[in-house]
Amino acid sequence: MDNRDKYGMTHEDWVRLDAMTDEQVSAAALADPDALPITDEQRAHFLRPSPVKTIRQQLRMGRETFAAAYGIPIETLMAWERHHAEPTPAELAYLRVIEREPDVAKKVDFAKAS
């Protein structure tokens, strides 16, 4: 059994890699069919994480916890995170409040305010 690190490399792999020039490393990477560069067409299909998902993750909250804490229906939250729906300008403003003042946003009962 060989000892591979978290990158799947052995000590001998690292020694070989360290002995290569940058040009040799680039050429080897381009020759590897599993490591081909991403095309512009492929890149066009990538989606950035939704703002709500980024905020939720920054707060280290699960979907159910976040939705319950801030009075957002779980179905709405999931649709926003999956890019199936976009928050309205008012909802985006509320998300910014959550991002900047999460404890204050938890104390406000928006159901009574509307």
C-alpha cells in the first residue's frame, strides 16, 4: 500500500513534479484528458451561488433553521437557492438586513408589520 496524501500524490509523485518546469507541468496537464481546460461554452452553464445561500452559509445555518429563524417559507428559500426563483427587491432588502444584522432580523415579526 502506498502512502498518498489528500491530493492522491505519493512522495515520489511530488519529487517528479518538483523536478519539472512550469512549461512541462502545463504540457502534462494539457495532455491529460481528465484535466482539460474548461471551455467558454461550459463556463456559460455555471451558476454562481445565490445570494441567499451565501448569506445562509456565512451564518452557518441549515436551510430549515434559517427559514424558521427569518420567517421565510422553506419552499421559497430552496427555490431561491436553486435559481428557480429570484427574490423581489423587498426580499433582497430583507436578506441584506439578515446578512448585516442577523440577530436584529430574528427579533422583527414581519408578519405583523405587513
